Amino acid sequence: MHLRPTPKGVRLAAAATTAVLAAAVLPAAPAAAEGDELAQVRAALETPPNYDDEAGGNANADDPAIWSHPSDRAGDLIVATLKEGGLVVYDSAGREMQRIAAPTPPRPGDEPGRFNNVDLIYGFQLGGRKADLAVVSDRGRDTVRTYAIDPRAAVRHQAPLTDVTDPSAPFVFSSSLDEVNDQATAYGLASWSDSHGGGYVALSRRHTSRLGLVRLQVTATGKIGYRHVRDLELPTSFPVPGGTWTPCEDPGEGPQVEGMVADPEHEVLYAAQEDVGIWRIPLDGAPQLIDKVKEYGVPAAYNPETEECDPSGPDPGVGGRHITADAEGLSLYKQDDGEGYLIASSQGDNTFVVYDREDPDDYIGRFRVAPGTTVDGSEVCDGAMVTSAPVGGFENGLLVVHDGVNTPDAVDGDGEVRENTNFKFVAWEDVAEPLDLDVTPGDWDPRD
């Protein structure tokens, strides 16, 4: 993603991290229009299963990013996080090409690396050359990790990613190793670049409403570190009829953000506060809650016996109509001239919600990635990414979504079902047709 001049990139960074205590909150969303049916789409293919146990390397799929090769679609890649399992790279047919381990604990008893979200930066000025980067939030170690992508290796089906993270890169939010071990660390992530090859990364902090911003920089080692720009606190309590509503969380935790996506062409950052809704944070002016989860405003109290939040009062009727908590992965289908769509994962009901990119108050429709004949659907989706650019054999664009409950089930040696996750690849035209969306392959280029 490219901003125009560097100062505007800094201004967007500042806007994404300005205090929002007076944030604009929408009134209750109107009921969905009559005939607003849930579209059913099918995945074309899927990646191999990942198992979150010792035998599977504690690999738990979470968030994908789609990288476009500069000249050869045979080299297009999907880079994805596997939490403690590290980072994985697939080709456009879903075949694994590379796996990178997360860092080991620095001291006995410390938390290991845990790769949560991934995004891309095109054309970062790395020494005397421009490099495309995969940028990763390491939740376990509270750092941003960066990986240079080699286009030649991608076409040859060799390992295309090289770690270029400065070993002395600072913690994003924590002040010490002991604080890192509390795991209120870097969580969600969105990145973008400016017209001069500089890179910015917005991050959320786990268990809090805080967002932070860093600017990538090349250090004396020739590797990539970063400097902190500023922080932002999103609201944790909200006005409702008759009082104030605070989302129920585990004791000591707040309503966190994970899914984020930057839209520098419109000079905004989108952030999904899981139990609240989707924020649009503009360059100038107050952030706006463009849609709310259905559970917004419903009073609830933490039950220590069940470790769940139980409703403690009537629904005041101020929630949204489209997203069932948690609000999760955000992605932009980009067209030329700033047009396109914002797509959000409605994790609680296994659906995806589509909004107009130029006017995100304009809800368009919903769809589900449903089970097909040879590929199962997507459930409990965390991360997703869509592109309007042709990718491999997907000539009209591609949507990649996380599947948190992959099937068929697999069992371990004790006969217990293993936690099984992966990613589904959906041809964009299969999403566009039932929702009457645009299909514009080649209209937008991530390097422009």
C-alpha cells in the first residue's frame, strides 16, 4: 500500500493513534432489508491441515496475506501465521513451500514466539534495493518481525522468505521480559508503505483497547527494526439508553482489537474491536463505529464458575444487525480510483459481511463459505484477505479465509480429536456473483 508523500504517511499514522474518547458511535443499525439472504459460496481448494498439538508442532492457523509476484503469476504466494507453529508459505494452489519456526524462549520459563497476524509492504527501501516484506506480529515475544520476499525463489518453488528482523528490535508494548510473559502483547496488525519506500505498522495490544504505531527503519546491521510513533486508546465503555455499557471480559481484560486493515488511499485505518464492532479511524476527525456487533449494549457479568459471561439484563436493542461477535478479520477488495469493498469476518455465526469501500456505512450483503463436495467450509474464522489482482489460476481475484474447525477430523494416539485448522481459497467471482459485486481483475496493482 502506497501513500503519496511521506508527511501524509506520518499524518495517517498520527490519525490512527489520536485519542478517541469522544468517538462517534452510530445509533442502532436498521434491520436488514427484506430479502437480504445469506449467500452460500464454496471454496475452490484448501491448504493442508495444521494440528495444534506437540506432534503437529503446535501449529494453529490464524491469518493469511496474499502476495502478488511482480511479473509471473506462477510465483504468487500466500503467507500465513500458525501461532506457535510460526509462519508458512503456500503457492497459489495451496501447496506448502516453506515453514519458518517461531523464536524459542530467550530464558527458561519465558514465553516462546507466537505469530499472530501477517500483512505485506511492497517496495520497502532496504539498503540499496527495494524489497517486498511480510510483516508479522509476534504475540509471544511482543515484537514486529519482518521477512524479505525473493521473487526468483517464489517462481522456482524454493523457500522465498528470509528473516531480516534486527535481533535488537524493541518490544512493541512491554517494558521488560517479565511483562512480555504476561502476554498483553502485540496482537493484530496492519501495514502500509509511503511513496518513498518507508513502512508503517499499526498494532493492537492483546487484552486491551490500545493500538500502537511503529515506523520501520533499517538499522546499522542492515536489518529492519522500528521506532515507536504513538499509541491510541479506543473506548472501553459506551453510552446506551439509561446508562453506560461495558463489554464483559475476563477479569483484568478489556475489549481488544485483532482484525485491522489500512486504506491509505482513503487515509483511514479500520479496526475490529471484537466485542464492540468495526471502527473507521480517519486522517482528520473522530473515529466512527461504522457497524456494531449484535450483542452491543447487552449487559452481562463474568461467571467465575463457568469462566463465561452470562447475560445479566434485557437487550436494550442498540446492537447491530450484521455481525455476530466476535468481529474479526478485515480485508479490502481494491479497485482503481478508490472503489471496492470492505469485508469483515463475523466469527460468531461463521459468515462474512461486505460494505462499500468508499462509503462503509453502506452495508451490501453477507455470505458464508459453506461446505462443498471436496472442500469443507470456513468456521470460526479469524483472519482473511482478498485481492482483486489475478493470483495464480484465480484469474478474477482471490479470497483466502482461515478455517478454525477444519474437517475431516483427525485423532491422536489416544483417540482424541486433534485441533485442526487451515485456509480456504475462494475464487472472487464465486463471491461476487450472488451478491452482485464487481469483478475487476487487473484494475488495481498493489505496486502502483
